[in-house]
Amino acid sequence: MINIIIGLILLMALAYLGWSIIWIAPLIALLVAGLEGLDLLPAYTEIYMTGFVDFAKKWFPVFLLGAIFGKLMEETGMAQSVAYKITQFIGKKRAVLGVLVGAAVLTYGGVSLFVVVFAIYPLAIALFREADVSRKLIPATITLGAFTFTMTALPGTPQIQNIIPTEYFQTTPTAGPIMGVVSGLIMAVGGYLYLAWRSKRLQSKGDGYTEPKNGDEVKEIDASTLPNPYLSILPLLIVVFVLNILKLDILPSLLIGIIAIMLLSFKKFKTFIKSINGGAAGSAMAILNTSAAVGFGAVVTAVPSFKQLTDLILGIKGNPLISEAVAVQLLASITGSASGGMGIALEALGDKYYQLSQTTGIDPEAFHRIASVASGASILPHNGALLTLLAVTGLKHKDSYLDVAVVGFIIPTIAVIAAIILASMGLY
């Protein structure tokens, strides 16, 4: 399996150095194919591009509507209004908790993770400044609120990481409710307690709030210009309600949410075209990045030595949920994409795990929830969402990654283990 390992290490290293996965993924895929003795042209045109196109064909509409929904929430001020109201209720002195809850509500309501970063950051600056909390903790706080429990664990979340498994396990977004709630609480409570402890520790060392030094002026939030927060939260509630209560598909759920935003913000209709275009452009880049990772995975799964890797993973003793968690978390960590890594793992092994659910008596909902939670327990330094977050905040890995790793990798891994234990007890 040395050829696959070489390719994975190269992909991770180059992504960490900032090289775009859109063009390094096919190049490294061809390197792996060549080392394995495959003909390069067919490996690219028939294997890589087939994996790339199949994933884009299946999931681009979700990426598109999700990005447009989030962009409209941002441009109309609805996202900021909801977050601002939450922090008002919690109190300005509880900066970490305010930013955490604000990001969590937006994410669970269907707003794209990348949009949440841009919407929450100005609010985070204002709160951290007021409470004199070190700016180094902003990336970890947003990571915890947007990239963990509301993205993968809480039943019913419309995020793509919770939707992808439904295709492979014949489940719904509310699959594995007990596992999801418990693992979500572990991430949320554990992460918050850690960040609260870290903020006090940094303050005791004299490391309080400092202004950004990246030259970008962070705009102050003028609450008087924000729309009504109670109306602003309605589109978020509508998406969750339509998806989980009315049991409609994710596409009509997001579409109804988009229509709700436009109806509630009709006075800002002049901004709609710009917002929709911006969301569409953002979705194209997101689907390209993820599809590039999946295309790489398609080549890896086609080479002869992949069977050895599959046998190794499936040969892990004990509960098959353990091997599923290892496969998804490993590939999501390596590709720097929760959805991309999950897509690779389930495309290659999803059928096998579904068959195992039928023969072992383990409910498919357990496989769904483990795949989802494990995909998020993968935030290594080259993770795409993390790189965007650090760029927006003007911070570097050496400033913030240790705290990000605790709330975005270590604690979520503990949550995966807890979910597997629950499933072993028959508590789905």
C-alpha cells in the first residue's frame, strides 16, 4: 500500500502549503495510478473524471441552494441579526458562549459553514474586544460552533455532512437521534468548557484582546440597521421544519427557505441578484474542491493495492462501526474535507457497510450517524474550512491551531467513540 500512502501524504502536504486541491488532486491521482501500473490517460478520463462528475452531478444542487440560502441570509443582514440577538441574550461578557451559540444556530439552520465564518467574525471581534478575550480563540470558537456538533451530530441538521449518508444507508437526516444528541453534547459542552478554561488561562497571563494586524478594518455592527431578529430566524426554522417534520427532500427545503428570506426581506430586493450570483459562485468553488477530492479517491479505489487497504479496514476486529469510523475519519482528515472524505469512503465501502447492517443487526441509522460524526472529527492543519477561517481572522496556525485541534479533532474523536459505545448497547 506504499503507493497509496505516498499519494495521501503528498496531497496532505501540498494542501497544507496552500496548493489548490483542484489541480493537485488529479496530478497526485495520476502519480498513484502510474506507480500502480495503470495507463495514465484512461486513469484520468475514465476513472478520475467519472468520480469527479458523478459526485458533482449528485450533490451540486444541494451545494448550490445551500450557498444561495446562506448568502441571502448574510447579505440581507438576517444572519447577523440572529447572531446579535443571541449574544445580547447571553451577555457581552460571555463572548465565547455568545459566538459559539450564534454560529451553531446559523449552521443548524442550514447556513453554509463558509458563510457563517464571514457573518460571525465581525460579531466575534466586538464581543471578544468587550470581554477582553484573546483573539487567538476566535478560530477555535467558530470551529466549535460551526464545524462540529451542528454540522455532523445533531439529528436533522441540513448540512451536507448529514445528508450524504442518507443515500447510502436509506435513512433520514434525523437518523441515530440518541447517538447524535449525546455525541453533540460531548462536543458542545466539552469544547465550551475547554475554551472557557483557555480564555481565563490566557487572561491570567496577560494575553487579552489585541486588535487585528492584518490591515483589514473590521466593521462595527450597527444594530439599528439589522432586520428584526424574530423574523430573521424564521427561514432557519422553516428549513429545519420542512426537512424533518414535513419530510421533504433537502432541495425543496432549501428552496422554501430561500423564498422565505426573499419574502421577509422584499425591501432589499435590489440586493437579491448580487446575493444569488455570489452564492452560486461560491457553490461552484465548493463543489469543485470536494469533487476533486472525490475524483482522487476514485483513482485510489481503482488501483490494485486498494483491496489491501479495504481488507485492512474491514478486518478491524469487533464492531463494524469502528472500521467505518476509521475509514471516514482517515479519508476526511487526509483530504482536508469532511464531505469529500466521507464521499470517498462511502462510495468505496458504503454498500459493504449497508450489507453489514443487514447481517449484523446493527441499525443502518447507526452507520449513518457514525459516518457523519467521524467525518467532522478531521480538522487537521490543511483542512479547507480552517484555512478559510484563518485567512478571514488574519491569524496563523501557530496562534490558534492547538485550540482548534482540541475542539475540532480531539473532542469530536471522543464523541465518535461514545457514539459507537451507545450503538453497541443498542441505543441509536
